[in-house]
Amino acid sequence: MALGAAAGAGIPAAAGAQQNGTPLCDNVDDSAWRQSLGSSDLCIPYHREHDNSWGYIWGDSFRDLQQFGDYIGSPVMLCQDTFDASGGSPISFTWAMPSGGRCEQLFNYTHNADNGHGFEVSRIPNDCIEFGGRTYLQYTSVAVWQPPAGYDGSLMSGVAYSDDYGVTWQDYPYHWAGDTQGTNQSMYGMWSFAGIDPDGWLYIFSKRWNGSHNNTADGGAIQLFRIQPDEFRAGNFGAQQNWAYVGGSWQWTTSAPPSPILQGNNIGEFSVKRIGNTYCMSYFDVNEYAICTRTAPRPDREWTAPKIQIVGDNTVPGHWGKPQRRFLYGGYIHPGSASASSLTIIVSQWGDRVGPGVDIHDPPYWAVQYDGIVP
């Protein structure tokens, strides 16, 4: 990727960071199992500010281990009362939504059906945030998981909200069209809520949908916009200000669309969070086959060069000695991370066995925790 400028020195990494690929589901009698979740992925963390607890949003989920059956749906939520940012103990789920003891699909829709917008396979969460007593979840409705080259395979993207902290959900009426609705490569396909800055704006990063990791037109482009929290709550998305390159300079504007701030390799899932006074970014670099991180002092300033953190194959040059997780993806920054130089990142894995005759859909299908990541 282009753009690279060193950020300020960070806080030393937290002492005692211990989690280095700890599975958070797909094991008998683990904390997810006790909340009726067997296998799943993503596990996107967010802060439940109303009671200072933590929520974790999962994608396609199964009650049984190893994806053997009993499909729950997507998205799904588990919650945790306290989080150990030091890494001394792994994430452990305390209750499930919406019932408290048994996780269920959060949204009311039917898979592999037309729910009034066109045919959709599943609704995949991209990020979640709570502020002002309301929870917001941005998602992509997937129409085709293996689209032709150059197409993103999405039906639409949307924002759902909950006024009871995740028990019931409603969709905002506006949706961003995907390629099967006629808008291929929409830059509003996948969002990450960086959070409400001390300046009062809610900063949001977004990019093309590439959840299949097969979108050859992705190009790694990420854009940035911001909106006042009250306007966002009202669903007045047209009130956003865009970070755009106009007339030879970068500026916040309402008269031009956002300009790509980063471009390069194709990117799958990504995450941007304000940790302390630093903005931290993590993403799955499809071409690099690795989870990479970057930082910036402000969302609208230059980002550091990408740093490879966790790889799918540590036998190739440039990846030697890195933590390895085959068939990895995701890479979500925990907003409760110890510091901007000691991040907790949750990575997904789809199968871990290779060789002749082995199906990559074999178990495990899970999310794993890494602590002490220095971006």
C-alpha cells in the first residue's frame, strides 16, 4: 500500500500478555459452548457503554462443533462482563443475546430467500458500536459468495439499530446498493466505526465488500467520512462530511465524495479503532495472506506503512517467525486493548488441515485471540 509516515512513539506493551492464538469457540465446554454457540467466526468486539460490558458479534454460526450442523444464523452476539486487557486471561463469554443464556440470530430475516430487497444468502456483520443508549450494527447482505471476477457479490449494505442493547433490532430504511442491485464495487460495502473522537464527530472508515476474499477489483481502497452522532442516530446519513482530495488538497467537504486514503493489495475484513490518542487499523491483506496493522495520530492524517502481524504461511520470505494461522482472515481490534502499542486482535480461521484430498472447510471454524500486538 501507498502512504507511510511514522506515528509517535507508543506506550510500552502491557506486561504479561499471554494469548497467542487462543480459541474462543469450537471446543467442548468452553464459554461459547455454554452459551449454545459451537462454531462461528468474526467475533467483532465493541464496548457496551451503558453497563461497561463488552459485546462480540459473530458471523454465520452453528450450535454444533466443527460446523457439523444446527445452523443458528448471522449475526449472533455473546457478551462479557469484564475484559482482561493485559492478556493474562482469555476472553470468556458471560451471557448470550437475545435471551441471556442461548444465542440466537439477532436479525429477523430468512436466509437464501428474498426478504423484500432481492435474493440474499446471509447478512454478515462488519462492525458494531453503542453510544447514546442505542446500539448500531453495520452489515452486508451477501447475494453470491463466489462472484465472477470483478464483482463483489453483495445485494446491499445497511445499518440496523437496537434500543434495548441487542435484544431487538430494526433496519434504517436507507440501504447502500450492492452489485446485484446494480451498484458494483460500492465503497460503502464494509464499515468500521473508529469511534466518537474528542472533537465530537463519529469517524467511519469504509471500503468495497470483499468478505469472500475473491473480489479481484477490490484494490485495497479505503475511504473516510464523519458524521455528528445525533445525525447518525436520526438516520440522516446524507449529513456526513467526506475526507476528499479536491482542488489539489485534502479537505473535509460535503460537495465531493470521499477519496481513497489507502490503496494497494486487496483487503478482506478490516477494523479501525481509537486506542488512547492513536488510531489503529488492522486488516486481512488477501494478497499478502496476512493480518496487517497501521497507525495514525488522527483519522485524517498519514498512516504508517503496513506491518505484518499474523500470517497464513510463515515459511515464505518476509513471514518467517511470524505467528501462523492457516486459512486466516478477519483481524478485529478490541476497543478495550491495553494501549495503542499493545493491541488485542481477534482473528478468524476457516479450517486448518492441508494436503491431498483434504477439504479446507474441515474444522476448526473459529475465532482466536492475540494480545500484545505492537502495530
